[in-house]
Amino acid sequence: MKKKILITGSNGLLGQKLVYRLIKESNVEVIATSKGANRLKVQAGYQYAPMDITDEKSVKDVLSKYVPDVVINTAAMTNVDACETEREACRKLNVDAVEYLINTMKELPVQGHLIHLSTDFIFDGNHGPYRETDIPYPPNSVYAESKYVSEKLVEKSGLKWTIIRTILVYGVVDFMSRSNIVLWAKDALSKGKDINVVDDQFRTPTLAEDLAEGCILAAFKGATGVYHISGKDFMSIIELVNVVADYWKFNKALIHPSKTATLGQPAQRPLKTGFILDKARKDLGYEPHSFVEGLAIVDRQLKENA
């Protein structure tokens, strides 16, 4: 029997990486779902079902049709500042949609394994890097609160569940429809633009392929509970951008340090997060690429897509 794995948000960066990785597995039936049309370049080797995760009927119709063994929920509103100003939209996608998934999965003839993506932003950023056993201290933003509430819903669901928290995901998406810190920095520096970059935020940036692998390892091993899945290199955002400049041989004089407090962003950011990966390494056999190795993968994919 093939394991049926349904992915929400399959048009997004992580969703695409999950689809492309899972269609290589002969014992997996992949169901990709996202709002609207399928936006992946490769449209063979899996089934696609349009699903608006904020519409309870849409969720019930799709999940009842496929009855998945595993649901990997990558769909979320992740623009932190937009969440601050569009609170209703944030709640619908980050909280209500998770409730719809849980309620529907509980009604299915086979109760599946829910793997839910969360974030380092649920921590206050005063004591990073963090382990899974560290106590979240939200909310410092509407986004952080929504993700924290969704974690609690998953934990209390009664389903078989896994929460995978991650940090600052980067990678190449089909048709370059979205950007991220690495692509933004590369694009700006390649055009000779001066950029202001914060030097007081610290993260462990995560290659999208590594995050997908962490989700798949949890699915295949049936691992439950909370896991921290990120890159292994702990660095400030300005260090990250300097490594990007070094890798592609751009002029680092274009990079100017700034402080988070001076940016006037609508949403507060935790200053120092980062993850300790011991549990994921021990339980899942997870081992991420280094940041420079991740940049090499990005570089190769950009050339392939050119």
C-alpha cells in the first residue's frame, strides 16, 4: 500500500520542494493542494486538487476524497508585517484553517498524521538558540500569536501530530514568483544597489530542501511531538548577506549595517533565535547543508531556470 501524503500550500516554496522530493519515492502517492491553479513547472507524478484552506467545505471535500495518511500543512500567511495590518486574513489562514484541517481529519475513516509548520517567532528572542523544550514566550506580533495559537490547536487535537518549527527559509521557487532573504540580497547587490541590513538579528537560515527533508523524515518515521528544523549555521542577518556577497563576488561596500529599532516595521521581530538541532539529528537522522552549500544549490537552480 502506498502512503498517501497530502500537501497544503503546494504552490509555495516549501510546498514545491515537498512535491518534487516526494514524487521520487515509489511508495508514496502525492496529493498537492493549493488555492487556485497548480503553479509548479512539473505537473506529472502526482495529483493536484485546488483547495482553499480557509474554506471549511473545500477542506472537507478534498480530504474526504483522498483520505490521506499524512497531511503536511505548509499553507500560512508568513508576511509578518502584513499579518499586523491584515489581522483577519492572518487569523483565517494561520488559525481557522488549522482548525478546519483538524476537524476534518478527525472525521475521516482513517485518522491521518498531521505535520504542521511553525516558526521561531513564537520565542521572544532573548535566549536563542532554542531547543524544543524551551518555553515559547509570544506574542511579540500578530503573526507570532497566530502561529502559537495554531500550535496549541494541533497539540490538543487528539490526532497523531508533529509540529515542525523553522527559521528564515530560502531557496528557488518555480517561475521566481516569490523572494526571500538570499534572493533579495543577491538581486540587489547584482544591480549595484546599496542595501541596509540589520546587524542585531541572529538566525539559523534554512534551505528549503532541508526543511522539506525534515518534514519527510518525520512522515516516514511516524515521529510525533515538536521538532526544530533549520540550518546549522548561526549568524546575524548582515553576516548572512556578506556571505551571499562573497559567494557571488559582489561588492560588500554596498552593505550597510542598521538596527532593527530604526526600521519602523509594523511587527516586532525577535532579535536572537536560531535552533539547536540535537533532537532532529537523533530522532530523525536530520542533517542540514551548511549555508555555503545551500547557496551552491541555489546557484545551480538559478542557472537551470535561466
